[in-house]
Amino acid sequence: MQQHSGKHISLAGFIIALTGAIFFSTKAIFVKLAFNTVHLDAVTLLMLRMLFSLPFYLVIAIIESRKPGNMELSATQWFQIFLMGILGYYLSSLFDFIGLQFVSAGLERLILFLYPTFAVLINTFYFKTKLSAAQVIALLLTYAGIGIAFVGEMHLDTANPNFFYGSFMIFLCAVTYSFYLVGTGRIVGNAGVSRYTAYVMLFATAGIFLHFLFTRKISSVVFTTPVISYSLALALIATVLPSFMMSYGMKKIGSNNVAIITSIGPVSTILQAHFFLGEKIITAQLVGTLLVVIGVILIGRQAGKADPSSKIEVNN
């Protein structure tokens, strides 16, 4: 995918990508509101999110699969897509929703935003790619930022006995999502971005549905107006719409520019959490967020220099 220089970034592409990044950052807010008001558990809420997203990705899969000139996928490629859906997106979403029961929305987004650094480390140690000086600095900045924010939040949330457990779940989410990103970067070209994304989401949805059916009863879900409202908000505002917006943004202004724009995510979540959830904004959180955002921007720039087609996806 061609990268666009800063002089040629279209205003429409920038605004849509920025809006998509902000929409993605609402996920933690809707999840926390749902936990607090309708008292759904993590697995049920995740199932409802995917239930209301399913029709959209199903339609995309059908449309994309019927396009002329599509490369036929081999059994190995189908298995790789299946793994990305189950071991990547399904697991990362599950860990994320479990963790959000115990940590603030602001801290969740900050820990989750470590996934670009994990992707760099996976490529460095597993695929033996060279780690540049700028990437080393970026890694140090992001982990220092997380450390500062984490210590500040720990002092603020001392009464929460599940704080470390929730933080660890979000950490696992970031790790599994980084594997999903690395795998995606190596196999998405065979299927095409839209077709691949739709297939992965369908496999992930199947995994989530099976998890729900084996651990919960369908009769336990009561479709009240608040339950439907939060589920629709999670599906449309925090999942489907921003995924299309990000794809459009990548097409118009380049994936590297979109990756940098998504650094607004942690800031957006912290502000929304303050106004909608009443979460306190502390100095340590602001300093940590600034360091993480700078680190991720550095990684995004380095990725663009190394490989013009590289990208950091945020569909989580």
C-alpha cells in the first residue's frame, strides 16, 4: 500500500481515520457502563458484541468472496486464518473483557497499547528482524510510560483485590493481539484485507459463540432495552464502523499515517472515562500516556520506513 507524505494527506482521510480511532477507544467505556448498569459478565457481553456485529461481517465475507479475480485459498491458508481468528482475535477479546471487570478503562487502553511493541519484539526474536536504535528508544519509552501509569493507578486503586489479575488479563490481551497482528501481516496479502478481516471475524465469532454455549445458558440472556443498547453500541460504534473507517483511512492517507493517528486512542479513552465513568485523571497517568504515545509513534514511523506496506491495526 502506498504511503502518502504529510503534504498529500487528504482532509477527509485524516478526519475519518481520527474518528475511527476515537470510536475504537469507546469500547472500554461501553464495556464498563454495561458491567455497571446491566451487570452482564464478560463472556456474555462479548458474545452479544459479536452477535450484533455478525450480520455486517457475514455480508462483507459474501461480497468479497464473490469478487472476480480472488485468489483461491489453500487448506494451509484457511487453517492460518482460522488460527488468527481463534488464537488471536477471540482470545485477545476474551482477555480484554475479563480484565475490564477489574481495572479502569484508562489503564486498560494504556496496557493494550503495548501491542505494537510486542509485535516488534516477536518479529525481532522469532523472525530475526533487526531492531533499530529508534525502535529500542521507542520500546524503552513505552514500557517506562506503562510503569509510571501502572504505579500511579496502583496507589489510586489499592482497595481492589483483583487489580493485578485484571491488569494481567489486559497484558495477555496485548500479547495475543500482537501475535494476531504479526500473523496477519504475513498472510493477509493472499486473501485481501477486507476478505481476510471478514473471515477472521467470523472464525472469532464462532469461537466466542461456542465458549458461551459451553459455559452459559441462552435463557440467561434477557434482551432488555439497556442490554440491546449497549450491545449495539459495542457492535456498531466500537467495532464495525471504526473498522470500515480505518480501512478507508489506510486507502486515502496510508497505513503508517493511520497507525500514528491511532495514538490518540489512550488519550481519548482517559478523557471519556473521566467524563462518562467518573475515573480520576492523575499526573502519573498523563505522563505515562505521553511516553507510550511517543513510543508508538516512533514505532509507526520506523515500520513505515522499513516496509511501506506495513501497518498497525487496531481492530480490537
